[in-house]
Amino acid sequence: MKTMPINGATRLYAIVGMPVTHSLSPVMQNAAFRSTGINGAYVPVPSEDIEKTVQGLRALGFGGASVTIPHKETVMACVDRLDPVAREIGAVNTLAFEQHPDTGEVVCVGYNTDWMGSNLALAKEIELKGSSALVLGAGGAAKAVAFGLLEAGASKVFLANRTLQKAVALAEELGSDFVSLADIDQVDADILINTTSVGMTPHIDNSLVPKEYLSRYAVVMDIVYAPLETRLLKEAKASGCRTVDGLAMLYYQGLAQFKIWTGVEPPVSVMRDALLQELERRQ
Ligand code: NAP
């Protein structure tokens, strides 16, 4: 594989969060830099204090960053400017340090690409306009996924969450519906999406949805990608549903980040292949 020299002109990008050591994003973004010949490098930066981290990235001249758990909401207070969509969603997963063309001043802008990732991943399997969905979770990812569905013209979006109050509040914010986790058998929808961390390694035997409820959904997506095939997805497949794994969302939101940072069309197949190879290597 082609390597890029790290030198004085290399522009740095980061993934900030806690934990970040196992993130797949560095493999995908570095493959894109190599393939396009852009002199950039993308590194994991473990961060407990997002305010200090953003100050540090700015001071060190970073070009941008991905933001992950637990900072997607708190980072909004650390940016100079919020993209209107990120403001509406209430979560930021992408920072770009943009230089004002006239003054040269560096401005930190917060974007959200998770909703695009989720929509593009789902749209491969189902027409979103007019479809209905049940979204499990009410955290940062749920906000982006539910926003994306409504933006694409979904007819109805139900939110269900362990802490019901959070689902109620988010439903009110987005103008969607909510249901308690105990009552999800009452929901009739085309799409089911798990946006919680339930089912993620090491708790791979967990799922929030009893398998007998799955056959009613045409499409089931799980945004957890470790493991790639969660218990929910395995049972959904066995129930005859079309399934979408968390890698698809990760990949599509990463393509959008690369475009924001570089202004260059992302090398789509290079980024996807890099992710798949890394996953294979880890297994
Ligand atoms: P978050 O804001 O911390 O929200 C976590 C959500 O999971 C909350 O709704 C929480 O419910 C729920 N939850 C956690 N443990 C649970 C349990 N044991 N039982 C029931 N519900 C539980 O996190 P996030 O940013 O939304 O991320 C959630 C997951 O999505 C993570 O695994 C993350 O890696 C993944 N993700 C994937 C992608 C991708 O591109 N594939 C993108 C973003 C996120 P409570 O409100 O009751 O605590």
C-alpha cells in the first residue's frame, strides 16, 4: 500500500472521545488521504475534557476532528459556529477548523454527518419517504437517525428508550412519537433501528427486541458495528428482514466528513475496502 510521508506540511485530523483506541475511523480516513494524495493524517486522541481538547486541536493547527462518545452534545458549547443542521439535531460529530479567507482567523465549525450516514445506509434497502420507523435509543446517535428519517420524509417515527423521559423529550423536540420499551410490541413500522450500545462487544448476547417481534419489519438496522452482525441482526435475518449493519452508517458519515475537511470527493471504494480489511484483520 502507498504510504504518505509525514512532514512539516502534513495537516492533522483527529477522532476525539473516550474510548477511541478501537475506532475504525483512522483506517478509513488515512486510506482516503493516501489514495487522494492529500498530505493529511488522522489520529485517535483520547479526550476526557472536550473543551481543553478543542483548544488543544486549534492551538496545534489541526484541520478537523470526528467527535464521538461522550462528547457529541457537550462539544456544541466549544465551537465558534454551528452548522444549522447540527444545531437542529442537537449533536455534533464533526469539527472543522476553517480559516477565514480575508482575516486568516481560524474558526471552529461544528457539523453533523451521522444523519447522512444513517439515511444513505438505509436508503440502499428501503425508500425512506413515506416509511415508518421505530428507533431504539434517545442519545446523540438516535437524534441524528430520527432527524434523518424525518428529513427524508418518513411518515412516522417512534422513539423508545430505557429512560423513557429522554424519548419523550426528544420526540417533542423532533415532532415525532414515543413508546415505552415495554410496549414496542404495539408498534407497527417498516423499519427498526437500534441506536443504543446494547449488543456491543463484550455483551454480544444482548438485544432489546424479542425475536418474535422482528418479522413485522421490512428492514432492521443496528448501528453497533462491533460485532458487525449483532444478535439483533442475526435474529432479524432469520426472521426474513433485510438488514443493515453499523459499518454502513460509519462509512457513509465518514465520506461526508472527508468532503467537509478537504473539499475533495471521497474515494468511496478505497474507504470501504480499508474498513472491511481492518475488520477482517481484527477478527
Ligand atoms: P449516547 O448518547 O451515550 O446514548 C446511548 C443510548 O443507549 C441511550 O439511549 C441509552 O439509554 C442507551 N443504552 C445504553 N445502555 C443501555 C442498556 N443497557 N439498555 C438499554 N439502553 C441502553 O451514545 P450515542 O452517541 O447515541 O451512541 C450509541 C451507540 O451507537 C454506540 O454504541 C456508538 O458506538 C454507536 N454509534 C455508531 C455509529 C456508526 O456510524 N455506526 C455512529 C454513532 C454512534 P439511556 O438514555 O436510558 O441511558
